[in-house]
Amino acid sequence: MKLILAIVSNEDSSKVSSSLTKARFSVTKLATTGGFLMSGNTTFLIGVSDEKVDEVIKIIGEHSKKRTQMVPSSASYGVGMYSSYPIEVTIGGATIFVVDVERFEKL
């Protein structure tokens, strides 16, 4: 058995959740915040048999889209002078961890 931890943008969360549920996977959703942009994410916890891991990852990938966003940045010019200018970063997609489950009980 495996535990899949999938971190997905809030913008894609409902599509991912409904698609996984429609495919009959049990899903637990946690509200999380990313460290770089401090933006909202959803972390999914999904327990599956080893054979179902690829199916879950495929569903998540189909509904987690990457996009670009302009964010403020600052540059230092030495003598205490700073300039703020926007930079383009890629956001979205999914970050997925698959870990072995030693024991599972549903009480």
C-alpha cells in the first residue's frame, strides 16, 4: 500500500478532487500554504494499492495546470539602494510524494 501526498494549487483543487472521487478514490484534503509565494494550496492525502499509484498520478496531472504569474522582486545596487521590479515565475502543476505505508487501519 502507498500514501500519495499531492500538493496542488487552490485553482486546480476542485477539479482534482472531483476527478479522484469520480474514479472512486478516497481523498482527504488539507488547506496548506506554499513557502515561496505564500499562496494557498491544497494537499491531498490518498491511500491506494501499489497498482493504483500511476492511475492517481495521471488524474492529478490531467487537472493540475502550470501557469505563469508576475511577482514583485527586489534587487540591491550596493550602497543601500534597492529597486523593486516584477519577475515572471511558473506556478501551479502538482508536487507529488509517494511513500510506503507499513500499516493501515480504518476504525
